[in-house]
Amino acid sequence: MAGSPLVPERLEARVRGLVQGVGFRWFVVREAARLGLLGWVANGPDGAVSVVAEGPPEALDVFAAALAEGPSGAHVRGVDLRRGPASGRFSRFEVRAGEHGGD
């Protein structure tokens, strides 16, 4: 059943703005840990930050709001979001190299 707290979902996000060099990835890692999410975050070559997170839908809603706000020092201009079913492939939340192409 979609939207059920027992059925994990996947959130893919691309965060645009002043989001590199301001601690954004570590902010994302802390938020993911606080919310019990699994996945990854990486800087993109275009200056954006890419995020993939899996977990309960309600936690992903809170996470998406945090991505739109960012840490102090960041200036988020926009967040492109996509939701879908979780892959179940992650065992933790990690920072990945900027050249990482996905999972």
C-alpha cells in the first residue's frame, strides 16, 4: 500500500544553488541519520548536490523539507524531487564521490 509507514519509499533529489563548499553534504548525512534514512549524497559537476534516500514516507517528507532549507551558509535555489518505490539496496547513508553516477 503506497504511503504506508511500513512500506519504504525512495526519494531522489537534485539540490541547486550555493550548495557546494558550505557543508551541505554533511548536513544531509546528519538529517538522514536523525530520520533513519538510507542512501547517499554527492556533489555534482554542475554545482548541484544529488541525493538518494530510502525510508518511511513521512521521514522522507521531513527530509525533503530539510533539503529545501539547507544548512546556514547554503542558499538553495531549487530542489527537483522524484519519489518511487525503495530499492532496498542500501545498508547506510554515505557521502559518495562527485563523479559517482548513481546506484
